[in-house]
Amino acid sequence: MRFSEMVEELKNENECKIIFINSGAFYIAIEDDAVLLHKELGLKCSCFQKGTCKVGVPINSLDSYLEKIESLGYSYIVFWLDREKQELKVIKEFEGKDNEIEEENINCELCKGMKANQSGGYFEAYFRYCIDKKKQREQENEWK
């Protein structure tokens, strides 16, 4: 099982709770959890895989983010993956209200386009072109 498959399975088993799992120096949340954390806490979304957003919280900042989530009243589970021992443990949990957001991504062009059109290289090339154009416009606006 790949890491992404494990995270998706944990999310499916606990669909109404925000799920965090450690990955390197971060705890990540995906799909609707990432969208909720983006909207409520301003965390930056990136692509976990095509059509699925993720957010990352630095390991040393987790407790401060969990306090904010608790103050908003949302349920969560924090998993710790020990790769050496091949163990997965729940290390923190909070019972609150359900995450009712059903969006898996924040409709970034890459995610939206990849879900809608699995055409491969053509779309990706066009997407990169659009990103370059957007950056160019942003730079032009900064100079004004």
C-alpha cells in the first residue's frame, strides 16, 4: 500500500473528522479537511495528487493548530506513522462537530482540469503556460 492510499483509507474510515498524519517534518490533511483548514485557518493548499488538495502543519506547530481547530469546534484525529516499526497510532483525538465541507480541492486549475480532463501532457503543458502568464501579470501589477 502506498502512503497516499493509506491516507485516503484513513480519511474514508473517519470521513467527518479532520485527519492528520505525519509525513516528514509535517502533519498533512487532505481532501475536504485541507479545504476546511484552508478556509478556516488560511493554510496554503497544494496538490496531494491530481484532484486532491493537501495542507501541511509543521510538527512543532501542531498543538497550536489543534487548539484553533478545537476552538472552532471541529473533530479531529492525529495519527503517527512509525515507519521503522511499521506501526500506525492515534496520538490525539478530539470529538466535536463534523467537517461538512464536501470539496476535495479548492478548484485550482490543475486539480479542476485533471479531474475533468485526463488528457495527460496536453493539459499539463497548457496549465504550465497559464501559470507562467499569471506570474507575468502579477509581476507587471507589482511594478505599477
